[in-house]
Amino acid sequence: MKKTEEFCPIREILSKLGDKWSMLVLHYLNESSALRFSELQKAIPDVSQKMLTQTLRKLEGMHLIERTVYPEVPPRVEYRMTELGRSFMEKLNPLIRWASEFAVHVK
């Protein structure tokens, strides 16, 4: 008889946020009050437009960021952290600091 997989919150979160771009997008949005798509592209130059779009949609769907469209011509769209996103970043920031300090030692 196979053991059924139980819900694992760690596995669930890592499967959604452990990709190549999500943490970087969250990091840059957390460092700013709001950023436009082009500003995120400049901050993360190796992300493609398609991948950035997919990542932003995913993070918005997870309620970690919010997208605001301003009724201007041309339309202005900004992304910012939600309260849930900020609470996640409070936990992630120590890891970011650790990575900045010790990444050269991890092989």
C-alpha cells in the first residue's frame, strides 16, 4: 500500500517561489515603494520579458504583490508589495544577508 503524500507547507511554498526569478522580483520590489515593469527589467537584466510577465502574474495571484494600473495615456502600471509579501520578506531578508556574506564560500 502506498503512503499518501501529506500536505507539506515548506514543499508547497518552495515549489511556487523557488524558481529562478520570483525571489529576485520580490527582493527588488521590497527595496522600493513601487516599480514599473521596465524598472524591474533594468534591475534584473537577464530575465526575459515573457518570464518577468509570468513571474509577476504568479506573484500577484499568490497575493504577494499587487498591480496598479493608472488611467493615463499611455497607461502606467506599477507593482508593489502587499502586506503578505512584506511578511514573507521579513523572513527572507536574513537569508539574503547570509547569501551576500557567505555565497563565495558555498561551492
